[in-house]
Amino acid sequence: MIKSNLSARRLLFAVSLFVSLALAQVAHAELNVGTVDVNRILKEYRKSKEADAKINDAKNAAKKEFDERVDTYRKELEEINKLNAQIDAPALTADAKAQKAKQRDEKIATLKNMEREINDFRQSREQQLQQQAQHLQENLLSEITAVVLEQAKAKNLDLVFDTSGASLNRFSPILFSKERADFTSDVIAALNKAPVAAAKPSPAAKP
């Protein structure tokens, strides 16, 4: 039992020593670190403006169609109000009132259908716009990532950090970095200079 405990202690000591040596080697290793500001890249990348224009065009088209549907709805509502006024007229005969009431009820049923269609249209268009915006942003980030990786390899960097990322405390994870470590301008110049091939996902990243 004593021998067993002694062996376990020796093994634990050996493991601790190995971990300490490994951490010491990492601490003394010279890592080439670079930083980029992805928010700035997105703002200054020419394709970001093109993507914003596409989204705005889609939003304007959806708003125009929505306004047309609402305008038709309002006109139908005005017709119902006119029929109600005619039905309340004292001079109108009973048969005429019954006929007007039938027309009004038919228009009310049509109006309710229009309400559902307008709500469905609004929800579907909002979802489509969100998906389109997400797809465009994913394409932009994929292109940016490709250039960042290319630049990182050319600069022989070991690590690259995004200085625009915020933590839960609303602080950037990178509180300080030397200006010479930042190559955001290089990435922006490369992106705006020539067509970019999107980075291919690694096999491990695929679902």
C-alpha cells in the first residue's frame, strides 16, 4: 500500500514537472502576433457598400408593396363606411338596406382576408430581408477571413486577434497592442484591390 502511494506521488510529481516545463517553454516562446479591426474592415470594404445597397433596395421594394396593400385595404374600409352611412339613411327602403348590408358584409369578409394577407406579407418579407442580410454578411466575412489568413501567412504570424470584438463587460479582449502589430489597412487594401476567393471551411467545421 505504501509502495503504491509512493509510486502515485512520483507519477504526480513527474506530471507536475512536465506541465511546469511545458508552460515555461510557452511563456518564453516568441510568438508573432497581429491584430485587425474587423468592424473597420467591414465599413471600408467596397463590397459592404454594395451589400448595403442591395438590402436597401430590397427594403424599399418591400415597403412599396406593403404600402400598396395597405392603401387598397384603406379604400375597402372607406367603402364599408360609405355603405354603413347609406344603410343608416332613413329614406332607404328595407329591401335596399338589406342589399347594402349584404354588400357590406361581403366587403368586411374581404377586408379580414386582406388583414391576414398583409400580416403574412409583412412577416415573410421581414424574414426574407433578415436571411438576405445574414447571407450577404456571411459572404463578406468569408472573404475578409480569406485575406486575413493570406496576410497572416505572408507576415509569418502565429496569432491574429480581432480588436473590435467586445467582451461581456463591453471591453475589447485586446486592451493594448502595438501599432506595428495591426495590419487592418493591409487587409482593406487587398480586399478593395482585387476579387477575393472566399475561404473554404475546414472538414472539421462542416456539420
